[in-house]
Amino acid sequence: MVFNEKKVWSWSLLVSLGVNIALIAVASIFWLSFRIPREEEKPIVVELMELPAKEAPQALSPEAEFPRAELKPPENVRSEESLRPQVQSELAAKVQQERQQVRIPKPPVDLPQAESVFERAAPSGERVFTPGEELQVEERMQWEGPEAETTLRGMLERTGPSNLLASLAEQGLATSEGMVGETLATGELVPPAGTFERRSPYVRRPFAFAIENTPQARPQYGLSRASVVYEMLTEGGITRFLAVFEPQSAGRVGPVRSARPYFVLKAFEHDAILVHSGGSVEAYTYLRELAVDHIDEQKNFRPFERVRDRRPPHNLYALFPGLLEEVQRLGLGRPARAATFALLAPGEDLEGQEATKLEIRYDRNYRVQFTYDPERQVYLRSVNGEPHRDGESGVQIACGTIIVQVAEHKVKDAEGRVEIRFVGRGSGWMFLRGKAVPIVWEKKNFREKTRYYLQDGREARIASFPVWVEVIDSQEKVVF
């Protein structure tokens, strides 16, 4: 095929010429549309023609067909009496008349005498209050309705403790709870006669602290003042404490670390406020599902402080004054159901194997020892052969009772996090007064408290506080 250059140039020239002409035409039309004036549109006028009617219309007067009501009332109705509501029904008028005339008298109330109350309640037998029999009350004020009754009650209270108050005091002596001794009608608290004692099932809410136990965290602060301490594995053979404290006015506790799910379970058993700094995902799930009140340093930092003589994260401590203020600010200060251990009666003893020394090997590099001191009747705690001391007071940590609880442990992830099965039944030992007693523990569900029983089914009782609960796996070695 022979390429004809002259034809190509001819066709290119024609195409470009056509495109230019088209562009010039479009531009011209666009320019002319603005230059040429448009004719104004003329409005369309529609003319209406009025056709004559066959007959003339006749309009009706509204006054003639529909007479208007006169707004001015007649002379005989214009009076102030007409403005008051009138009883239209004869039955309603009769009821209203009877209500104004009839009064139902109420019988007088025969209140009990107070001598039997104050003579029994007062420690000296003296009359600690005077009944108000001589109170003068106007006749018109007796049982004439709620206002007169309220006035009468106020006069009785202003005169002094009356027979009414004596009756209430007598009822309170039979049903009162929440204090030791008896309360008089005057509010005086006296010691009970004999050995009878009333104690409240409610106490101030305790705190449960998640405390670190690595070598960098020792010595810990405040452990010697805890009522109950749980030692449990976390990950990598490292244990961590959950220390339960009664509310205190001073002192610091720590180092505070993150929470684990079983920490939440144990805090729930004591109805305690969990104090921690962060936690695992499962721990926050348990906090939400069990509705456990807690103070997290990552959200509520006010009651916490970091010291400079230790490196993070081993330097975080909680202060009791700040915790008490935070409890009030968050509204967590309700009474708590007492969830303590049962104590042995004075002189009561248990049969068991002699055990003045106890050693628990959590890891090859971590060994816990307890040595019994017969003079003080406590167990002294040591770690890797060295006395375990409180960093706040410097004293060696001691406890009155040790519970070794054997529970199933399971490592659930690559980071070594441990899952401990606390729901169910298991075995263990209780160490008290230099003896080891085999026990059985039971926890029926997540919301139940762990119960400890002897081999014969009786409830296991502790010798004294503090109580240390050492939670171990079946593979860990216990020597005593």
C-alpha cells in the first residue's frame, strides 16, 4: 500500500476547517442570544360579563330567623351569690350538710406504762425520764383531725419523754440490731446485763487491694495491717496479693497493680471495693457482670501517688485518706454484709498434725515459708529464707491462721496468663496454733462465698486474724 501524503494533508485541512466553522457558529449563536432584544409578552386580559338575573334576590335577616342571646344577665340574677358554686343535687347537698355537722369521736389510746422499761434498762435503777401524764390539753384539740393530732404530738415531745416514747423504747429493746448493749428512750447506751450481746450483720465496706509481689516491689507497704490476704499466681510463676483492709484513717498500701478475674471474685465475696490500676479484659468483664464497685487508678487518680525512690510500675501507692474521700465522691459508702471467718471458741482446740513450719514452692526462684511462734501464737512469714517485712512499719509480717487452698490452674495464652477454677470443690489444709488440719473448700457459684469444712462436715473455724490464704495448684509442692 502506497502512502499518499498529499491526500492525508487534504483531509486534515478539511476536518480542521469544519471544526472551526462549527465552533464559530456556536459562539455566534450564543453571542446573538444576548444582543438581540426579546419581545415582551403581553398579558392576556379576560373580561367578565354580568348577566341580569330573572328575579331580584331577597336577603334574609339573621336577626329575624336566629335571635341572639343577650349577654347582659337579668337584674334578678346579678348578685355575688350567683358567682359561688351551687349544689345542684339534693343528695350532694345532704351529704355536705352531714359532713359539716357530724363528727365521729375517736376513743382515747391507752398507752403502756413506762416504769417497766426504764427500771429494767437503767443501770442504776433510777428513773431516767418522767412520763407526761399531767399534760393539759384543750378539749377542742382532742381527735379533731390530723392537725390537732400533730399539735398534740408536738406538745408531748416538748414536755419530755412520754409514755409513747417509753412504748417505742420497749419495742426497740426486743428488735434492735446494730449495737452492743441496750438503748434507753433518752438515747443512752448502756452495757448489757450478763453475757447477752447484739451485733450488727453489717460493717463498713472494706477495701481489697491488688498488690504486686515481684522482687522490685518488696517490701510492700501496709500488708501487716490487712485482715485477709490472698496470694495467687498471675503469670510466669509470679504471685500477686489481694489484701482486704478495713477502712483506716491513715497509711498507704502498695505497690498497686492491675486486677485479674479471680481478684474480682474474691473482692466480691467480701463485698469490698476493689482498688487497682488497670486489669485484663476478663477482669473488666467480671467487674461489669458482678457489679463490683472499684476504684481504678487509670480513671480515678486522686487517691494514688507515685514515689521517686522506685521505678515505674513498682512505685504506685494508694492513700487511705484519699480513698475515703473518693468513696464519698463516687457514692460507694453503703454498709456491707459482714463476710468474715468463724472463730474458734476460747479453749476450743482442733485435732491435727503438728506443723510448726510450712514451705510453699510456687517457683524454683520463689519460696514462701511460715514459722510458728508459740509465744505470740502467730506464724511469721519469710520469702526465699529472708523475713518478709512491711515497708511501712519494718515489722515481720505475721498471721494467726493460714489456709492452703488447692485449686485447678490453667495457662490460657502465650503470655502465660493463668485461669484459676474457684467454682466447685477442692481440698486443702488449715494451719493454726502449730497444727495442720485437712479441710475441704466449696464455692457453689460465682456469687457464693467460699466455705471451708473439716473432714467430718463441720465448718472450719480460724484461730485468729490476720488470715493468709495461699492458693496453689496440685503440682506445686507443700512441705510441713
